[in-house]
Amino acid sequence: MRHEPAVGAAAQTGLLLLLGTVTGLGPVGWLTGLAFTVATWAVLSRALCRSWPRPTPFGPANAVTLARTTLVGGVTALVAELFVSRPPVVVLVALTTVALALDAVDGQVARRTGTASSFGARFDMEADAFLILVLSVCVALSMGPWVLAIGAMRYVFVAAARMLPWLNGPLPPSMARKTVAAVQGVVLLVAAAGILPRVPAYAAVVAALSLLVWSFARDIRWLWCVRVPGGGVVAAAREAARGRV
């Protein structure tokens, strides 16, 4: 058994205790936070055990991602509490801000320490995706359920890939994809914080959703071109040459 998931679960429980003291976190928030803790422990333990008998080194970059996941658990608990009460928005904003900032740290740590791995990349991606989903739920409470499309899009893509295996193909690195993903978190955070007036906030979220649709459509087109026999690879190479990936 690896100790890292247990450390993460302990840190998550400690954060929930702190939130209970500072914000008066109620039963809904506590139950949601504990469910997140158990789910994270189980999924992370399973992923690490799959590497047996050659254990995957956890490394400093994954430690940063685990710390970010702990913050995401706190945000999840606070958003769940919004359904029944009004916890301080400033605490939610603070946790989210730090979590988004750490998203730019773990990748740099992995590269500088030479500890980049497929496990770390997947761990980072799942933490990002779940934070965006939780933030979309938060913003949807004030703007409407259409905002949930931002958080659900990645999970819909994963579900579609189970029926259409060609969607599981590898994608080339893309700064545009990374930028669009980062924009989602920042825009949803600003909307949740209530910094902008209502109309500009709506416009910003609509723009973020439009960018996300464009990004997914571009990636799906790439995967389709690579999939098509007799010319798909050529078409993909042409796209790459034009700087579209």
C-alpha cells in the first residue's frame, strides 16, 4: 500500500475541519467533502497500485497536484454548502485562486526535476477537470444550468470515447488547448466572485464556453483526420504545418 493517498486524505480531513471552524460548514458540505476524500483516496490508491511490481515514484510534482486536489476538495464542500446556506464567498475564492495558481506549478516542477510521467499528467488533468466542473456548478446557481456545459464537456468527451474508440487517439501538444483550459478556470472564478457586473460576467462566461467548444471541435477534427484511412495522416500533418495544433 502506498502512503501518499493516506496523506492526502488526512490533509483533506484537516482542511474540512478548518473550513468547519472558519465558515461553519454544515452537514451537506461535510458529507460532500468526506465523499470527495474517500473517492480521491480510492482512485489514487488504485492508480498507484496498477504500477506494481514497478512502483511509480510519486515525486514532488505529484505532491503539488495532491495539494491542489486537497484544495479542490475544499471548494467542492463549499459549493455543495451553497445549496443550503451561504458560506463566505471569499473563502471559496481564496481556495480556488491558490488551486488555479498551483496548476502552473506542478508541470514546471515535473520538468525541472525530470519526473514527468503519464500518471502525473493524468492526475493533473483530472484535478483540473473536476475543479472546472465544481466551479461551473457554482456559477450555474446564479446564471443558469447552461453553464454546466463548461464543466461537463470533458466528461461527455470521455463517455463518447467509450463508444467511439478513435477519440482515444493521442493529441499533439497545443498551447491553444492549454490556454483555453486555463481561461475556463479564471473566468468561472471571476463569475463566482461577483467581481464583474451581471452583463459582462454573462458575456465572459459565454465567451469561455465558445472557446471551449472551438477547442474540443478542433481536437475532434484532428482525431477524425488521423483516423480516416488513406490520407488521414497526411491531412493531420498539413494541419500541423499550418500551426493549427
